[in-house]
Amino acid sequence: MIRAENLSFTYPNGLQALKDISFHIKKGEFAAIIGRNGSGKTTLLKHFNGLLKPTSGRLLIAGLDTARARTAELARKVGFLFQNPDHQIFLPTVAQEIAFGPRNLGLKGREIERRVAEAAAQVGLTEYLDASPWKLGKGLRQRVALASVLAMGPDILVLDEPTTGQDYRQAREIMAITKALHRKGHTIILVTHDMELVARYAEKALVLGGGRLLLQGPLTEVFSRDDVLAEAGLLPPAVLRLTAPYRKAGLIPGVLTPEDLFREVCTILRGEDHAARILPA
Amino acid sequence: MPPASFLHNLHPLTKVVWSLAVVTAAFFLQGPLPLLLLWASVLAVAGAGKVLRQVLPALKGLALLAGLFFLFQVFLIREGNTVFTLFPAKGIGQVTDVGLYACTVLALRMLAMTSTIPVLLATTNPKDMVVAFVEKLKVPYLYAFMLVTSLRFIPILQEQLDLVLQAQRARGRDLEGRNFIKRVKAVVPLALPLLLVSIRRSRTLAISLETRGFGSGPRTHLRPLAFRPADIAATAACLLLAFLVILL
Amino acid sequence: METLIEVQNFTFYYGESPVPALADLNLTVRRGEFVGITGPTGAGKTTLALALNGVIPHFQGGRWSGRVVVAGMDTAETPCSRLARIIGSVFQDPEAQLVATDVEEEVAFGLENQALPREEMLPRIEEALTMVGIRDLRHRSLKELSGGQKQRVAIAAALAMRPAVLVLDEPTSELDPQGTQDVMEVLRLLNREHHLTIVLLEQKLAAMAPYISRLVCLHEGRVVADAPPREILRREKLLRELGLEDPPVAAFFRQLQRAGLYSRDLPLTVEEGREELGRLFAKEGIL
């Protein structure tokens, strides 16, 4: 679905932001791109919508070479949800705001209406279609932004720090919607520095540091490489750090969330039968 | 941070005088050529102050605005001989020689007047400018504050514009077309979010100034701004030139 | 300990809004405390911060009643410039609250407004930058700094005025985990070593809980809980109702607690958690 081949990028001022990056994200995967600010995350992201073109190497999205594809062509394949929804909202109603994307794709009349209704339903905004997006709270504005992207029908969804500046409940809501979209077959790319978020939702992770791809693989594998994460300036999720000494001793496997850890520890302390009784189904 | 050029070293008010002198001259100059020369002089000052590269994007934006202004006006003037008509069949889009001349002058005037602003900003600490306004010109604190707010936001605006651009692009809005009309149409989805985000941020800044005791009375300076001989010379030269233009 | 902040039955409505942003709120902060205040968006955190530093009612208009007294001064009757010397304020957006172009000037700004002579400014700038651990950044341009560094500059700028209390409104919301932790460590140091009173309004509970001595939860403009963070984190229902973050380490031990496998205080950090887990395994004869 998404393939980077020896992608490098140097800014006109000579700063090399990405160095020889190669990866492959398959259709339907939920991948996280993680790294600190300045690791090259943002630069890589700007390649996904063709805003930047590789200095060397290439990036293929659903068979399209991003350096040659037109903006609208790419927008049809990849939807972006950015950190601040206020950077894109400008129309008087939620419905018009959601219709903006499909309209740019050249769609008309009925088809637009259908897509607006569908996208609004996916993010739970149906009852707000006639409201002014300015009057909604930040969490709902973020959903308006997401719906306006979904209305273009992309297979791939890129979320750039979707929870920064949101409160915990709003963050959970956006991630629940994302998870549902993933289940329906969307390929999801989550760009973030929040490891707890990654632990809870992603399947695999790509670690960026100093413009290089330091590591990629399934979550438990990536998070067990303390050395590489330290190099990238990242801390593994709290649950993994908590169990580190016992993982090395082989007592507790590499679980990522408090619920899974509780399950494991119950089993260790009380044996499988007892654990099965006290654990929620 | 050592100042980068003589322009950075000048007192903020000296640069304001220069800016006003250019505005005045632009008002009184009539032909396209003198106005073009005036604009070139602004660019020359920017070049001498080593900020030409830095202000280039802003100048491009101003040129675009002047161009827009030209387009909106040129079809409205009916006097003079028709040079060409956009849609001859319907008789719409008449452009006359008088219209062309008048609009060129107006657009160039606008360009020359506004081009000093980015140069001023690139070479002056906005805070120094406000302090100079409040203390030397006795501008009321509220107006000075409004000035600092708008000044400080220009570099931030550029960053924000980048984010807005990225967001709208992801929604399939192509902003790189060569087609002029398309670029004009693209302004609204960019300008509106930018404006609203900026208003929100200026409120934060206002509160930040308030909670740090700004505007409560006389203040002192960590780095006092001095009006040096170079400032006197530059101010005098600007005033003299503006005066000459008015007389001629 | 002596009372430093006293909020008495304070109610505030923005403009013509029919819903109060703060509703009959009462809060007392004693000198030397490090108080965390949390709540979902719209619970009144920012309004409370603005009421504490006098922006409400001096700058932000609205209908209000009740009293806010800081260090013996009623904020409604004291000009903002006077309050500025007693309450240091730090806000969410590191960009929008900075006024100068380099670090030294930024920290000097409040002192200039107080009309302090230059000779007095210099040592105060040095002192404030040292306190937040960025002395080496003194001559740097603000543009070159990371978000976390900018927030530390904002804290230093507030400290230079030698306030009695520091009020921070979600200072880490735009920062990454490392930047967040750096700011928290600085606050801990200011509280422990310099005995500064700190009021931190924040929704990152996991990041904040290990540092604060007391956690106040706001909901719809009211205080709904006020206790040490360990106590609050035991109350799963409260966390869920307010939509608050449930820090993973505490969440795990709370589940053990409920299953009758753990009975001690909830650990707040990974280090504490490891110790407790080790103790638990040892008790059960594992390892």
C-alpha cells in the first residue's frame, strides 16, 4: 500500500531531514510512526501528500509516485487528520465543511450529499450537520475535520498527533473512531510521540530519530529495544517499563496495557483457573 | 545576538520615518517609472540591510495583492480608447489605455507603500518598536499594544499559513496551479482559518502582557535604545527627500 | 501553614452566557503547597487560572460574584500590575505568550515594566534562568528553542518578578513527553528547593500525579474532589465520569486491589510500581 524506497530529503538550506528511509506498510495495517520533535516525522508526513518531493529515492502510495501525482489524486488515496482542526475550518456549516473535500475532487449533487451523510455518520456528527463548526467544542471540531477527510473516500488515513491539545475523553473518542475505521479495512498511520497511544492502538511501529529509520516491526519487538528507543529519545509505555525486570526473567510476557498485565499477573499469582474466575470475560 | 547590519542598528523610529517618507513620496509621485524607482529604492535598502532574501516571500505576497487590485480595477474604467476586450461577443471585459495606465500607477503605488513594512519588521525587534512608540511618541498603550500584537504575528502567521496550506491541500485543494483565477479563489480557504487562529493567539498575548504588568506606568530598559548620529542623519535624509518629492 | 490563596464562593459567567464557567467555587491554597487542578475541557480550569491572576475581572469581562484573595489582596480591587508581582503566570501556548526575541530580554520584560534599574535586573535574570536550569540559553534567540525550552523561559520570566505563587495553565499541552517531564522536574525543584507555591492546572494526570501533593478535580465549574493524588486515582468512577486520564501504573494496581490481590497505596510512578510488584511477588513466594 505504502512503500518508501531509499527516500532521502534535504531542505534547500542544506539540512538533511530524511536519510535513506525504506519501509513497507501493507493494506489494512495500523502503523505508528514515532519519534521526538525534530526526528523527521513532520518532513516524512509532508511527503505523503506530495507537499515535499524526495531529493532521492521515492515514495509510492497505492501505486502512485508521490513526486509525480497530482494533489487531488493523492487526496483521494490518503486522508490527513492534523493536530489543529482550526487550520482548515472556514465554511459556515458542518455539512458544507465536510463537502469541501468531495467538491475539490469534482463530485456533484447527490454524490456529495451521500458522502457527507456517510462521513458524518462515521464520526457521529449527523445531528450537527447544520451547526456552525465554530460553535462546536474542540473535540467535535476535530471530528468535523476527520469527516471532511473521510468524505473523500481515502483508503489510507494519516493522523498527525491527533490527541495533542485534546482532553483525555476527546482523545479516546477520536481513537475509537479510528479503530472502527481500521476494522472496516482502512490502513491507518498514526504519527505521534505518545507511546501510551501507540501501545493501545497500533500493530506495528516505525521509529524515527535524527532523520533515519532506526527500527521497524511489531510493537512488542520495537518496545523491547530500549537502546534504540533511548537513541530516539523515547520512553517505552509505562506498563512495559514496569515489567521490564520480569520480562527479562521470562516471568511476564511483553504486554502493553494495564488490562493485559492484570490478566497476566492474576494468572501468575492465582493460577489459570482462579484467574479465569475473577477476570472479566 | 550581534545585529546583522546598519539597518538593524538604527533606532526603530528612524525606520518608521523612512517608511512614512516612502509612503508620502508614493502619494505624490505620478508616473509608473518614478514609482518603480521608489520601489526599487526600498528593495535596495532591504539589500543593504542584508534582509532581501528574508523579506522576499512577503514581497511576493504584496506583489500578488497589488496584481489582484490591478485586475479588479482595470475593467471598471471606461474612459479612453479600448485596447482590447476579453469577451468581444458579449462586450464584457473592456480594457482602455487610460484604465491600464491609471491602474498600473495605483498598483505600483500600493506596492511601494506596503513594501517597507516587511523590511521594517525584519530589522526591528517588535517590542522595541512598541516601547519607542509609547515612550517617544506618547502613543497610548492600547494602540501600541495592538501594534505589537499584529507585528509579532507576522512570522507566526507564516508558520500557521504553512499548516493551513497543508491541511487544505490534503482535502484536495491544489494551491500550486499557475492559473491566476484559481489562486485567487484559493485565498479564502487559507485566509479565514488563518485569521481566526490569529485572533485566538493575540488574546493569549494580551493576557500574557497584562499578567506581566505591562502598561502600568514608566518602565526601564535592559538595553536602552539610543538615538545616535546615524539616526539623525538617516531621519534628516528621509525627510529631505520626501520634502523634495512633494515640492516637485 | 499560612493561607496564600482563598477563593470564596466565586461565580463567573462569560459575556451573556447562561451557563457559569465557575459556579460557587471555593478553594484554599496554603503557602508552600504544590497543587494540581484537573478536569475535562470546559470544566473551568482556564477560567480559574484567569481568576487567580486577576485577568478576571480586570481584563476579561463577564458577570461575577464572590471573592478571590491572594496574599491578603482582593484581586478585584488590586490592579493587574500589582498582582503581577505576586502571581507568576504561565500559559499553554509557548509561542503566543512570549513577547521578546531573545531569552534575556524575555525574562527582563516584567522587570522593565516594574521600572527596576538595570543593575538590579541583571542578577535577577541570572537567578531566574539558573532556577529553571537554562542559564546557558541566556543569549539565545527564542526562535532556536524547543517548545519545552520556551516554556522554561516563560517560567523564568515569571520567576524573575519573585512571585509568591506560580499559576500554570496547561503548560505542557503542546509539549512531547520529554518536554513535559522537564517542565515537571523544574516545578518540583522550585517547590522543594525554593519553597515556591505552585498551582498547576493540567489534564495530563500520569505526568502530573507524582509531583503534586494535592489534586483538585473540577467539573462544570465546581470542585468535585480535593485529595492527595493517590486517593483520587483510587476512585475509578470519578475518573470515568469526569473523563480523566487513568495513569497506566495506577490503573493496573487498582485492578489488583479490586481483585483482592493488593492492599497498599497506589503507586504513581514506574519506579514505585516496580517496587510494589516486587514486594507482591516476594510475598506470594514467586521469584
